[in-house]
Amino acid sequence: MVPFITNTTFLIRYDWRWIAKNVLDGATAGTSATPPTLADLQDASSAAGSVLATFTTEASEILMAASAVAARYSEDDIRTYGGSLRDRIVSDLTMGLVLKRRGRAITDEKDLSGPYAEALEYLEQLRRGERIFWAVPDVPEAGLPDTVNQSPFPLLPGQVPQTSGLAARYFGAPAAYPGYWPYPPPGPTW
């Protein structure tokens, strides 16, 4: 899968110097190895950039998996309409993967795991249908009263519902009330 964000998009949201110190094993604080530069991190063909690109791909797959379970979004929907919300979620998930790469100090864990936990919670809400990518066509209106592609009860041609769509949504349509289907009841009446 082609990731939803690039290394550069990720590095806009997080301090590249911290990422540079933590993305490669030989470039940890206290060693003589020189951490990668910003250009190294942005270049997916460099050692550090390759690791970061792997993390952005994995984070994109995590987002896609949650969206697929929700059965509301295709990859094209997320790529086309996800916008900065998509970028934030994938960036926060990527940061969580960087944190998981090696045991972090308590202060780093506390400061940086919040966005990761928030992204995971948002994914869970997407999966359950409690949150949406609002710009995707027909998704914001799905399931709402008076939506063309969903109806709380079927009507016969020319019939007008006797109660509001909202009332029928919460309380159901009365079975034996004129104006609701099936009325008159189908088949023989005794």
C-alpha cells in the first residue's frame, strides 16, 4: 500500500531532531554516531528515511483496516477526502510506532504517547461508526432521517408518512396505522 502521508508530512507535525535520534539504532543519544539530518529523514531511500517510510506505511494500513471494518470508506475515499484529519491520524500512529521501536524514557513516553492514544481512540470510533470523514460523499448523511439512500420504513408509491421520519426512526412505524406499509394488510382478511 502507498502510505497516506510522506515522511515530510509526518515531520511537519513532530520535531525531526527527536525522530532523528530515535529512528536508527546507531544514532542514540550518548553515542558517537551522528544522527540523520532532516534531508535524510525526508529521503525514503536513506536508512533513516526508509525506517520512517515503513512506519508511515504501517500507520496507513492501520487506518485503512479500521475504515474497512466500518465499511464506509474505500482507500480512494480516504485518499481523496481525508485531508488534514487523515494526516493527523496517520502521523500520530506513526509516532506511536517510533515510540514502540525501543523503550523510551518516562518523560518521552508521557509527552508523546498522548497523540498515539488519541489516534487509536479515533480509529475505534471510526470503526464503530461514531466518527466519520465528513467530506466523503453520502457518508455524513448515512442513517439520518430523510436520507434518500436509507428509509426507516418502506412506503407504497404515493404514500406520505403520517409521523416524522425522526419519530419512526426511534419508535418504529405503527404496524396497523393507516398510511404505513402494509396498509391495507396484504392477502385475505378474515
